[in-house]
Amino acid sequence: MPTVNAYAAPSATDPLVKTTIERREVGEHDVLIEIAYSGICHSDIHTVRGEWGTIAYPQVVGHEIVGTVAAVGSAVSKHSVGDRVGVGCMVNSCGECENCLAGEEQYCLPGNTGTYTGVDRDGTITQGGYSTHIVVVENFVLKVPESIPFEAAAPLLCAGITTYSPLSHWNAGPGKRVAVVGMGGLGHMAVKIAHAMGAEVTVLSQSLSKKDDGLRLGASHYFATSDPATFKELRNHFDLIINTVSAPLDINAYLKLLRLDGALVNVGAPPEPLPIQVFTLFNNRRTFAGSSIGGIRETQEMLDFCAQHGIASEVEVIPADYINEAYERVLSSDVRYRFVIDVATMV
Ligand SMILES: [Zn+2]
Ligand SMILES: [Zn+2]
């Protein structure tokens, strides 16, 4: 089995360290990818620190992966050596349940195989993208359009699809008023994508500190949620609210901002249950919903959409030995808007 360089968490409390891991041999349906860049998602930090449940260590995380195909199995037809490709949050699914058959592999009924901490088909625990190479079954490998710079493409594989999918499903577009709650890794992509879809975009952020960026990225309006006047002024206003914040919010205050048939969709994942006032849903026939990444077909659609509209992530490229410091900066919201590891520094 090929041994490759990686950065792994040795425990829930120790910093990530440089190490080596084994990748499986390239099977007939597999693609070997030489990784160029790997994004840092907040989920990576929750996972390695055991905040989303106990995991086995050492663990390599990272599910915003872009790189070049270095080898393909004998039965691979979708990808060739030299292709620019990407891998997101999942690397396999059952392929047979009704959700997989509908192209919504992220909702695979027996559960999709996560890019890290998942149980792979050979029984091993999947290891993610903070690594020089990865082997993935061809159906879960995306094509990254030439026009998107590699480093700016990496975060599209999680932050991009996580926001594109609900924006598309709830028909963000011309004539629709869309609010994005939170201006972080997910939020900045939601602003760009919703704007490119033709919607009128408003950012609802704790403060106005990122207002200039929000307007530059495509928002028409920017409000501070720390100001109670915001919630009076925007009452019954939005068709769609994408909530990217994982901290608990007064969700009823946001639901009241929805107009007739409006929907509030959570893509941030607060660890605690949220109290919902059902009468707030009665008014205006409002919907409260959740959404998780997107299927493979839709992820490709998102990449092609971003290429067509000339959009990608705003990134800060870092060397691998900066990962631990980057984690602390993500936790203090000190990044505009996504850290991306230059994997060449891992060799
Ligand atoms: Zn992620
Ligand atoms: Zn399935």
C-alpha cells in the first residue's frame, strides 16, 4: 500500500502533527489524486477535537480537496491522468437506496461514507485531505473547471455546495429576497452564489465589520443583528434565509423576517436543540428546514455554475505547518474567508 505524507490529529487535545498514512492500492474503479490544496472547514476542528462524538486517532481530516489525477483503475471511464479534480465531504454511498438513485447521495439511507472518520468499504477508517494523495472511487470525484484557480476551488467542495444546494432547491433567483446569516466561510459563498443566481442578497451579521466585503461580494444590503432595529425593519421581508451560524441564535426572531411561504434553512449546525415557536411558523405559512451538502450531480453543477459566473472562494493560502495556528484563527473568526493548505508544503 502506498505510504503518503499527511497531517494528523494524534488525540482530541494535541495539535496536528506531520506523519505518514497508508492509502489503498488503486482498485479498478478508483482514482488516485495528487492533492494540490485542501481547505480548512470548521467541521474539521469539531471532529478532531471530539466535539461531534468520539473518534479513533490518529485522524487526518479535510474534505475540501483539489488536485490532479495521478493514476486510474482499469474500469475508470470518467477521469483520466492529468485531469483537474476535486473531492468533497463524501467518498462513497450505497448506490442502491431511493435517495442514492435520486442522485442525492448525501442523504444515502444507510449513510454515505464521509471523506474522513467514515468506515470505508474495506473496513478501514477514511482519512481526509490534509495529505499528499488520496484514493477515491471515480463516481465521487468531481471535475474542477480550468477557469477556477485550484486554491479558490477547494472550499467550493464543502462551503460552496452546502450553500448552493439550498439556494437552488428553494429557488433563489431574480425577484427573490435572500438573507444570509453569518459572513464566514459558508456565508461569503452564499452571498456570491445567491447574487450570481440573480437574487437580491442581504447579509445579517453580528456587526458591520465585514460590510465592505459583503457588498463587494454581491450583497445589496447589510444589517447588524446586534441592533434590535434590524428585526423590526426587516419583518415579513425575505423569501429565503440561509443560516450559516453554528452558534445558537434566537431562531424565532429570524423566522419572523420571512414573508409569505418563506423558508429559513439551517446549514450551520448548533449542537443544542433550538426552541421553535410554532405560531411563528403559522404566520405567513413559514418553513423551517435543514440542508446537508449536495449530491454528486449537484456538486458538479455547482462547480460549473461557479466557473460560468467567474466566482470562487476568497482564500488565505497557508503552509501545512501553520494548520494549528489557522485552527485558532478560525475559532476566533479571524479569516477572510477560508484557509487553504498548500499541500506542496507537506512533501
Ligand atoms: Zn466542511
Ligand atoms: Zn444510498
